[in-house]
Amino acid sequence: MKFILARLTELISFCIICSLASFSCESNESTADLVLLDGNIITVDATRPHAQALAVKEDRILAVGGDEEIKRFIGPSTRVIDLGGKTVVPGFIEGHAHLTGVGQARMQFNLMNARNWDEIIEIVKQAADKTPTGEWITGRGWHQEKWDALPQPNIDGCPTHHALSAVTPDHPVLLTHASGHMIFANANAMQLAGVTRETRSPSGGFILKDEENNPIGMFRESAASLIYEAKSKSETNRTVEQMQEEQRRQIETAIEECIAKGITTFHDAGSSFALIDQLKQLATDNRLKLRLWVMISEDNRQLQRHLVDYKIIGWGNHRLTVRAIKRFIDGALGTHGAWLLRPYHDLADSEGLNVSSIASLKETARLAIKNGFQLCTHAIGDRANREMLNIYEETFQNHPEKKDLRWRIEHAQHLHPADIPRFGQLGVIAAMQGCHCPSDAPFVITRLGEKRAKQGAYAWRSLIDNHAMIVNGTDAPVEDVSPIQCFHASVTRRLRDGAVFFPEQRMSREEALRSYTINAAYAAFEEEIKGSLTPGKLADITILSKDILTIPDEELLQTEVLYTIIGGQVVYAK
């Protein structure tokens, strides 16, 4: 009898221990690492558009709901953030920008706020006084159409190099246009590049010259490579390690700015294989704080050789994905480089520049579809967009077995009305930048004329109404990388002087938010893991000081990013 009682006691004890262990396991599994309470949570998920609270477990969203629903996930080690009614949105996805360009721009002289050419000369002069003889002086951000006075003398509104060269006799100078599609060089830089009055403009580029055929210092599109190559040759004493270290600093500088502005994923619009190798190593070493989706920028010969080795999906716990190719068909509108169907309104002998041959672009399309890559092509002018839509359509028709390709046109700024429906019909994504509209608007009508501008300039509403998907972004460093500024531009189209640029093309607040979240995720084949605050998706979250769906237009630019959360980790807190 004693033996039976002893065995029964052991059995009861064992059952109690098992029950406690089971309870402990269940408790651990349902305990959140992070909980957000008392918030205005905009999920961008149609099944539950709004919520009050959210729970995160490891790097994923565990649950969304009301405060009482979510409080049950709080355990002893859970971090709890009381939002006090602040607004939560899915982490912003920058849909088109240049990562190292953002960092590089912060490490150069910023000329974006220069009011005229004379101010730029003074900025560069002061830099020359502090720079060792022979070293390059570089800057970025100037735009001749945004100056308060026309430079004198000028050619097509652009200054000549003489005044700048006079204050920098001992330094080569390279100043990049805000668009990145034109540069200005002084006499010293041109001498190093071997540029003379006999130098011809290369294919896809243009060297601006005066009436006596002397180069004035302005190099558009591919012509800029003459100066860039001279700069590279003069810096041959730099080691590979030094160049990689500089690039690493550019990457880190850019990432810090992005996360401070609420960005959790960044679509990088063109990186070399070498840079991708460096990014992959950073992801492997857990040193990428920002998620990157990268387009490859290499010529067809390099793509043919190496493309098969560079399809990278979700590397480093979804920190790096490479599955797209970036190409260019034309230049920028501000530099008269956008390729148009008819001549420029203010430059009657020019229709812009075709910077890559149609044959070359067709070959890239062939390589992309063969290897399962998306193709993302820079196209700004209406001729450029039509040509790319033709190439995409032809490629799709030649491969009916290929479905759900999600190829993109980057910028799609100026469209012929007949081509607007083709985006939706072909399933081509329009990766546009809302902030370009108010920034460029002061010279758009000058370039295109009133009728063309009204019919197809930044035609967001027309594209959306014709079932096209729009992805938003900033094209930084061309513009500030701020999603809030771009959101404001997308829903107001308001210029600095208060004027509104063809308001009928505005996005709604909800459309603009989707363009920065779920649409951008879809455009990267990542809508299953990001783009909305849905249980099971990555916990990439941005917390804002104001409700950008309801506040008055004039309050949008006052909205601050309070927290940026990537993979459940707070990477920025104001």
C-alpha cells in the first residue's frame, strides 16, 4: 500500500511539473519583446485598417488589436512604449534613391541652397583657400533654373568657367548638378581631362561650348565621364582599402540619415558588383542597420558574365536583396537631357538625349528575363517612356510563359497621354518621386510648354485611374530623402511660392501612404514580409508625431519621426 501511495505521489508530482513546464513554454511563446500601446495605428492592411496596440516577438509582428487584447502579451522582460495617441505606420520604404550618393553628398560641399552662381564661386573660393594645392574640390546640388539671377555671361542659361577658374587656379573643381545628369568643371579639371575646343561630344552626351567652340565647363550626361575619369586617374595613389573605407563611411552616413527620417527599407537605384560585394559583407557581419533592395548597374558585357551570381534574396536576415537591373535611356529635364517626342519649348533644335541605344536596352531586357531579374529603367521624357514601354511589351510578348515580372520605369515624369494606360495594361510599375514635382515645376512649363505639361507631367492621378501602380521615393541626393516632405508634395503639389502645379493630378492621403509602404514592397516582391502592419510580417515600424492622413496640409511638414523600428529593434528615437 505504501508503495502504491508513493508511486501515486510521484505521478502527481510529475504531472504538476509537466503542466508548469507546458504553461511556461506557452507563456514564453506568447510573450512579446516589444509592445506599443495607446496608439493611432494605421496598418495599411485591409483586413484591419486601424488598431490601438501592437506586439512584436523577435523580428516579427506578433499581434495587432486594442490595448486590452495586446496587454496579455506583456511579460517581465517586455519593452512597452506608451504612444500617447501618436501615429504608427508601416516603416517607410524609399522607392528610388542612391545610397552612396546620399552619403557622398553629405561629405561634399552642399550647393543646393546657393541662390546664384556668384554664391557658388564664393563657396568654392573659400574651399580652395583651405585645400592643399592640387587636390580636387567637389560639390553637388546646384541648379541653374532655381537661381535668383541669370549668370553673366551664360550659354543656354549656364555659366562659363572663367570666373570660377580665376579663383581656383591651383585646384581642379568638379561640381555636380542637382539632378546628377550634368557637371561643371573649371579650367584646371578640363586641362587634366585633356578637353579642348577640338574635343567632340561623346555618344549620349554633350559638351557645351561658346560661339568660338571653346568648352564653357558644362558636361551633360555621358560627357561628364571625361572629367570623372581624369579625377580617377589623378587619385591613383589611393589604395583599394582607402576607397572602400570612404565608401563604407558614405554608406553609414546615408543609413543614419535614412533611419532618422523613418525609412526602414531603401531601394538603391544602381550599384556596381563591387559595391554589392561590400554591402553583402556588411550584411553578413550584421552591420547593415537598414534593409536594402538593390538594382545592379553594370553594362551588358558584365551582366552576361556575372548576373547569375548576383541574385541575392533576403541575405543577412532580410537586410540585402538584389534582384533587379538598372539602365538609363535618357537624361534629366532640367539639363535638356530628357528625350522628347517633340523639341523642347525653350530649345527648338533639341529633343534631348538618348543615352543608351535601343539595341543595348533590348539586350538588357533579354538578359533580365532570361535570368529572372526585374528591369528598372530611368526614363523621364515622353519619347524615352514610349520606347521603354515598347521594349517591355515586345519582351513580354516574346516570353508568354513568364508571369508576374514587375518591371519598372524609374521616374516616368513626362508621358504622352496615349502611353499612360499602357503602364496598367502591361503591369509596368511607375517608380516616381513626388518631391520632383514641386521642385521641378518652376521650369517644367518653360521646357515643355503649357499643353504638354498639363497632359503628362507627373501624371499620378491619370496613372492611378488607369490601374497603374505607383511607388514613391525621393531620388536622393537629388532631393532630400525625407518621406514626409515627399508625402506632402504628393498630396498637395504645392510649390514654395504657394502655387499648385496642376492639382487635378494629386494623390489622396491613403494613396500616398500606400505608395511609400505596401506598393513599394510589392514592387520589390516583398509584400508578403513588409509594407503593412500585419501579424507575421517583419516588425518594421515608423512612429510619427502627427496623423498624416487627417491633419491639415499646412501641418504635414511639421510632422516628426519619433521612432524608427527595424526588425523589432528601435534603431532611432528622437
